[in-house]
Amino acid sequence: MQPVDFTTLAAVCDELQATGLPARCEHVVQRDRFAVCLALRTLQGRHWLTISWHPQAARLHLGDPPPKAPDTFTFSQQLKHQIGGLALVSAQPMAPWERVVDLCFARRPGDPAEYHLIVEIMGKSSNAILVNAQEQIITAAHQVSEQQSSVRPIQTGDRYRMPPKITKPCPRLHESQADWQEKIALVPGPLKKRMIQAYGGLSSALLRSLIANAGLDPQQSTESLDARNWATLFTSWQQWLSRLETGRFQPGFTAQGYTVLGLRVTEPASSVQALVERYYTRQLNQHTFTRWHNQIAQKLKTALSKLKQKEATFLSRLDQATEADRYRQQADLLMAYQHLWQPGMTAIELKDFETAQPVIIPLNPEKNGVQNAQALYKKHQKLKRVRQAVAPLLSEVRSEIHYLEQVESALSQVSAYESANDLEAIADIRDELIEQGYLEDAYQRDRSKTQAFQCRRAQTPGGHDVLIGRNNRQNDHLISKIATDYDLWFHTQEIPGSHVLLRLNPGEIPDDVDLQFTADLAAYYSRARQADQVPVVQTRPKHVYKPKGARPGMVVYTHEQVLWGQPQTIHQRLEQQSADTRVLAER
């Protein structure tokens, strides 16, 4: 993940100062452990300023409002109490080449600042600190004790101190090429590494852009550069410093991240604020998606492994319980042919009542015939009780296995992050497993306030809409809230998969092509995706029921018809669409 460097931070502050200030702070919301949002009111409207001290994504930018969720964080409450209603009059770096921004709050524009919200963007040491006009720390997002840092503790009541100063020389616009080249080429080495060692305030992403703009390789040795190479690189260096001094930034996305200098841009951005918000929102969503996906996949794998071991154990005990009838038959034979028993016998051969076939019955020589029969009757009763006890347990285990396989199938349909809908889908699966007791999380979100219902959508060749559930929450929602009596419901027969709804208008009858297409979708978004043909049931939503107490996504159905879905047809169609998209992008 590309960190915010001084150049990006300067561009953010410059744009914020020009378009978003002064502004009155109307509200403060802390969206998570690492970010707080300030609602700022200007003459043009309301804006939200996001301040983050995330270890990998510390940043500052205007953006979308935070999601509606309970705010129980102390830091935001303290900010709300101190700066609520005040005007944000300035946002400037506190010192040259330092990634520390001073957000000044006053009663009104032109008045002296009463509070300073200092945002330090320094990787793992990032922080947000509120100080008063006397530079006394009022509160901090992350308190640092003397035991944690003897160099610079940060605690309420202490006097604020700036981070340690940069010891290396700082870049200067009016420095001559000879002096600049001498600093970099003083010790031979890789070009990018030598530039970082020679100057402070530089980032790897910035140097990659500057060096690539000069047509050079970051890893090539400084000794391999000729006079023309040095001149081209110095020109690129001067252009960067000029843009930084004049505030002429060109935000855009690059193949490796983003830039505010307009160098090697693959997609321009409308503003620096939009650039920073979009990049870090996607990166953090990707990070969260991967973490949750791995967590859920591991939990499902472990739980299913244990359940299948239980299932095997119960089946083994049921197999043993089938011997119960044999013990009863042997006991009946002994009682019927008791006169044939002789003292000291270890086995007796008797004819079966029904087949007249000889049956050898082991005996305990220390017991008589009746006692041996009674022992066999006891074994029969014991195994009979085992069968009665194990059968419902086996049914419960199989039901749980089926449920978890349904969840596993939903998880496999969201294997990679592509949009915010994918993160929402994986979050629904995670919340469901927390509710069912498979996962633990103190920060479970409020499901009643999550984003709108976003299932997969498709369209049949005849133009009918098709809705496909991404997880059990959406599967239940399709049946309980979306489906009408005119629609058709599809699901793979006895195979975990998504619920699929073919939307129809009153009196409309779908063509066979539309039915086959929907059945293919149901087969593709199921556990049997790799098969050539998959049985798919089709029925009206009114014939789909959710039993009382059933787990999420579990339903029963009647009046069904069976179609044969062909998932490979959908797979080929999606591959062709992907190839067409790549061709258009290349053009």
C-alpha cells in the first residue's frame, strides 16, 4: 500500500485550503479505531473530512460521510466537546518536509486559534492530537507513555512537542545541478537508494515516478549515468519542486498506485481529495476482505472437519447398533433350544427359525443357557438404546454440515475483491457466523443500518431480470422481501448454492431459453460449478418455506420441477465478457 508522502499531503492541504475553508465543525464521528470524520459546513454545503492514523493508511482528505453506526469511542466525544461549533480556519503542514498537519480551530475566521488538531502521518507512529492555544495536549487518538517512548511520550496534560527533525538535507528548488548531483553520486550505488540517502522528505513512490519520468531504472547504479541522464533526471526533479511550490498538482492513478504530479497516469482523478479517498478506501477494503475471507475459510474448514469426524463416529456406532437384532435372535434361539445346552459349552450350533440355516452362538461356559440368553438380551437392549440416541444426533450433525457447506458455497462465490458489494457480501457472511456462534467479534456491526440490498443481477436472453443471492442473508431476503407470486425460484437440487429468482410480470410466461439460462445461473453459483450438468429445481416462491428455527438460508420447497443446469455455459459467457472488456481497455 502506497503511504501518503509529503508531496501528497501538501497537495491535500493546498486543495483543502482553497476549496473547503473556512468551515464550521458541525459534528464529529469516529468510524473505527483508526479514523475520525468531521462534518464541515461551508457556504457551498456540507463536507466530511476524514482523519486517519491507520498504521498502513494514515491520511487526511475530504470524502463521503461515514456509515451510520453507534459511536462509542472516547476520542470522538472529546473532540466533539472541544471543537464542536468552532470554525476550521487553516490546514497547513507545521514544518517544511514534515508530514504533520495543523488544523486550526477558532470562534470565527480571523480570530486567534483556540484549538489545534495536529495530524501526524508517520506510518506506525501516526497519531491525531488535540492541543489548546497553550500547546497543552487535551486528548490524543493514541496515548504514548514514557515506558513506550522515552524520546517523545504523548499523554493528556503534557506539552506538545514536534517529532524529531529530519537530519538529512531537504530538497531545494534553487539548488544547482552540480550540488544536487554531488550529493547523490557521492557514494556509488542504486539510483533510488542513493537519492533517499541523500535527501530527506522523499518517498519510494515519488522517486519511482521521477526516475521513470526521466527514462531511467531505479536500480541502475549512479556510476552508469552519463551527463544527459543526469540532466534529464534533474529536470524531472525541478519540475516536481516547482509544482510543489506553486501548488499545481495533477492527481491520477498509476499502474502501481497514484500520483499528484501527473506522471505516468493511467486514469486521471477529479481532485486530490477524490484520489486519496478512492485509493485508500479500495486498499483498506481489499485488506479487510482478504482478512475476513481467510478467517471465515479457516473457520469453515475446521468446523466441517470436526463435524465430518462426528458424522463418521455416529455412522460407525449405528453400524454396531444394527447388530442389536442379531443378538435378540440369538437369545430367542437359546431360549427355544435350552434343552440342548450342556455345562461347559463355549458355543452352540442351532438352526435359524426362518431359514433353518445353522447359527453358531458363542457362550460363556461359566453361565447356563438362560443366563447366556439374558446376556444377549441385555446387549440387544443396549444397542437398541444407542441407535435411538445416535440417530437424532446424526441428523443434527448432517443438518449442520449442510448449513456450513451452504455458507462455504456462498464464500466461494466471493473469492476476490472487485467492488464494495463484495466486501458487504463477505461482511454479511461474517455477521451470520458470529450470530450462529462460529466466530467471535466484539465489534460486530449493526446489521439494521448496513447498506442497501445488493445481490448479483443478470438478464435472460428474453430480457427478464434475474436476482442471485450472494450469501444466506440475501437468499432469505429474496424469498421473504423481494419475491412475488409471479416470479420463479431456482436452486440446485440437494446441493449448496445461491437462491436465484427469475422476475416476471403478472401473466408473463418465460420461454424455455429463459428458464434454461436461469437454471444455468443457479448451477454456476453453486457448489457444483465444475460439473457439466447439475439438477436444478424450479418452483413458485409461495411454495418455498422457511421452517421455524431454521438456520439462515435453509428452506424447504414443494411443487418443484427439475431442470438440468449447465454451469459451463455461464463460465464461457463470463470469460468472453472478460476478454471483450480487456480488448476495449487496450483500445
